[in-house]
Amino acid sequence: MTRKFRNYRNHLKLPAMPDAEIVSFLNSAVFKNINCSDLKQSRYFLEMAKLYNYEPIILRFISEEPETFARCIHWSEDIDNVTRILANKAVKALITNESLCFHQAPLAELTDGWNINWDNFDKLIFEYLNPLYFDSELAELVCNGGLFEKWIYSAAEAKTWATVFVNEIIQGRFDDFKIYQLEEGWSGWFGGMYEDLSFFIFDEGRGEFWILAMTDSD
């Protein structure tokens, strides 16, 4: 049965929020973790995890103020003629939010105890990925294999399993989602040798966001 929910995209018609207000909210808002165990048991995730020496991380959070969160993400972009880029300061505000990264919080697996070079972080590029192509991106990712392991299935199987995985996240609501891809490691969790990759997935309709991260090392 489809879960009923309020769609907060209607609030995006409100005036743009000032940058300082966006950063302040993202850094101080309260978020709650949502269990992702079902996705971790999906065929795509299980087969992807076999490719790397580090198990991929998938996290899901919901804001206690989903309307404001949706507005923040909607306006937290730098836009040029070609690429839509999520402002680094918005991501930095999120990953330093105390409700997300305190010791033993889920996000601490990526941040707690790992040295983050904030000077370098400010130079990272979070590029927009059209949600319609997210499954293709993930399918290509596993087909490339890991540092030591090769993909042993067909490209068609990779595409099928990636599509099921993405459908569990997006559930057909492509207009509600913004996805940003980062092809560099941003904390000491990343091995720095192969496929340091993160996806920041924002659901404006429900005021949620996801992080999918993978790395490999010897």
C-alpha cells in the first residue's frame, strides 16, 4: 500500500532564502535517521558491495521541518549555462550538523574521527545528476568493477537491479528529487585509490535526503 505523505514542493514557490539563512538552517536543524536495511538487502547493493573492500554506505534522514528543508535545497544551487552545482557550503552545513554527525550517529561513519580537509572541501564540485538517469549511472558504476574485483554479471542485469534499487528510493516521483554526484573523496573514510564516489539525494517532496557513498582500497 502506498504511504500517504504531504508534498512540500508547493512551498518552493515562496521567495528564495538568503544564503546565510540556508546555511544556518541546514547546520542547526534536527534530522532523524530512517532505517535503510531493506535497501542494503537489495540485489544491486549486495552485488555492488562484493566489488569493494569497503562496504558502501547508504544513509537516509528526514528533517523535522521538511518545508524549510525543501526550500533550502531548492535554492542551494550555483547555476551556469551548462551545469547545476550544489553549493559546497550547503553540504558542509549538513555534514557538520550535530544531530547528524555526533559520535555513533549514522553519518559519523563518514565523518567522526576522519580528517576532513575543509580548505579542499570548498573546492569540490557537487554536480547535478538528472534523476531519470540515476539507475544508468549506478549500472555503469558496477559494470566498471572494483579495484580488484570484476563485475561477473551482464550489463542488462546491472541495469535491471540498479533500476529496482533506484525505484525503491524515488518511487516514480522524479520531479521531487535532486541528485548531486561527487567523484572525489571528502573525508578520511575514502580510500583515495579507486572509485571515491558520493551521491547526495534530496527529496523535496518529503523533506528527506540520502547519502550513498562508495570507495575501494587495498
